[in-house]
Amino acid sequence: MTATMTDTPPPAAPKADTGSRNGRSLGMILMIVAGALLLVSAVRVLTGAEQLTSDGQISAALALAVPIGLAGLAGLWSERAGVVNIGLEGMMILGTFGAGWIGWQSSPWLGLLCGVGFGVLGGLVHAVATITFGVDHIVSGVAVNLLALGATQYLAKLVFSEGGAADAGGNPKQSPPADSLPNIDVPGLSDALQSVEKHHWFLISDLAGIIGGLVTNLSVITLLAAALFVGSWWLLWRTAFGLRLRSCGENPIAAESLGVNVYRYKYAAVAVSGGLAGLGGAFLALVTSHIYLEGQTGGRGYIGLAAMIFGNWRPGGLAMGAGLFGFSDALQLRNGGETVHALLLLLVVLLALLAGWKLYKKALWQGVASAVTAVLVLVWYLLTDNVPSDFVGATPYVVTLLVLSLSAQRLRMPKADGMRYRKGQGK
């Protein structure tokens, strides 16, 4: 009887979680992307901000989006199983330390594995606290963040400030440099796209710059991250394992009644979540800076959570959110003041479209507020030639708040996300 119940698939995820319910077909998504490209290209031509779609800007945005995307994917795995994971930042910190420590002493490949392993360790600590002992998920996540920060600071003082590590450039706040992981280029394509981009043609040069940034000087971890996004989508939405795991986040009592070992699936999801967050930290240590550096995560675990929420707990939307945050973060690295100033014009157009849509839907107050904000931003754009550097540095966080506020009405989290579960509680 037990074997029969175990083989029985759990209840399907509610229809509200499917792509057909949210009304976005592939054709509609392609139309939105095409419209966005046309709008960005028009803004580039009108403002002369050539960096807006340059291959350098896109390449920098991709590099900055990868750790955010991996953190968001980590949160997706955990929360689809019903465990809120605020501890992503701490798991990323553990990943940076593990990658920097082992990567310096041996090879970056072993450092990469160690970063993932340290992240899994942090995930298991969170799993034991929340799943086994029933600790509040938010409290446990904050504790993991504090514990990871304190532990890595203490260990860094022990292993990086004495002996050979100190002689190689280590100190209590950073590790000695590790060797680089290989990068990949598409032969011939990068040069051809750069040639087209230099002509500054409307839309064509923009497409060349965007594609060029996506195929030039790619880290192997970037390719691995792309594969993990596709693999996670397939595993969670196209296999019996994924259906059972998601049922634990929707209705664990019903899943248990059909023979699903809810504890096992929750533990597996949170362990995978920690490993993905650790991989994001390893990317920062081995690709971005080639060293472990205290504080180098910079809140990316929290931004990853914001990207996951923006993506409605789905890999495709999460990837778009991570790309948006990575792009805004890259602005401060490449002549950000002028480029952000050009984006003000783009913001005016988007706010005007939003105002028209809200008024059409008879949402009077929201439409008027959007229209007034559009006018104020337009005045700001016309009266200035640049954006202060302090505001440019805050752009990723401002974008995070704006995106979450605009997308909040269409979000649907897993029904049992963050709820305490005990075996047999439905009897």
C-alpha cells in the first residue's frame, strides 16, 4: 500500500501558476521585447548616448547579472518547496570565501566546487532550523546571514593574514589572488558585430551591440548559469520530481497524503538553493575580482530575491529581472551619469504609456500620478545634462523598488511558502 501511494503523483500545481493563466504567450513576449528594442534604439539616437546599447555595456551588465540571477534561482528553488530563504546573502558570502580560499591554494575549478559546497552547508543550516525545528523562516535567514558574515570574517583573519597567504598578498579582509577561469569568444562573430555597431545605425547597430556583448569574453560560469536556468525550468516544470517539489510549496498536506516525503523534498530544495547561492558567490570571487574580498556580495542576495519576485517565481521572468538589475548596476561603471540621464527620457515614455493604460482602465488616481511623475521627470531631463554620481550609484536599488512596486499586483507566491509544516498535521 505504501509503495502504491509513493508512486502516485501529487496534485498538480494550481492553474494560476501556469503560463496560460497570466496571459503571456511566446508571441506576446517577443512583441514586448521588439517594442523595448525599438524604444531603446530611438532613445539612443535622440540623446546620442552610444553607451546605452554598446557591447561593453551589455557585457558588463551580463557579468553583473549572473550572480544576481543565481541568487534569484536559489530563492526560486527554496520557495517553490515552501521555504522562504532570506539567508541567500549569507550563503553567497560563504561561497565567496570558499572559492577564494581553495581557489588560491589549488585551482579555480576546486575553488568553484568549494564555493558551491560552502553554500550547500549554509543551506543545510537554514533547512535544519526551518524544516526540522520549525524556526520562523525570516528569523532563520537573518541568523544565517549574520552567522556567515561573522564566520568568514573570523576565518579570513586566521587563514589570510599569516604565513604564505600574507606573503602572496592576503590580509584579514581579502585572500591572495586565484588563477582565472577560461573565457570563451565566438571566433569571427565578435569582430563583425563590433564593425556593425560602430556605424550607429538605428536598431541594426543596437542589435549588433547587444548580441556582441552576449557572445564576447564569456566566462564558463556564465554558460553554466544559463544551463542551470534551462535545466531548472525543465526539472521543476516538466518532471515528476519537480511536480512533487512544487506541490510541497503549494499544499504539503495534500502531497503527504499521496505519499510524498515532504521533508526530503524540502531539504533537497534548500540544499540546492544554498549551492546555487554559493555558485553566485564563487562567480564574484573567481570571475569578477579573482579574490575573496570582505563585503563583495554587496547585497546581491537581496536583489536576487527581488528579481525572483519580479519574475513571479518563474525562471524566465527571473532571468529578465536579473538582466534589468545587472544593466542598471553596470551604468555606474561605464560613464553612468550621461547614460542614466538618457534613460530619464525612456522613463518619461514608459510613465506616459502607463498613465494612458491606467486611464483607459479607469484607474484615475494611478493614471494621474503616473502622468504627473512623467512630467516631473521630463522637466528634470530638460533642465540638466547629467545625473549626479551619488544617484547613479543608487540606480540598482531605485530600479529594484520601482520594479517591485509596478509588478506587485500580478504576483502569486506559492500558497504554503513560509508556513511551518509538521508531518501528519492534516490528520
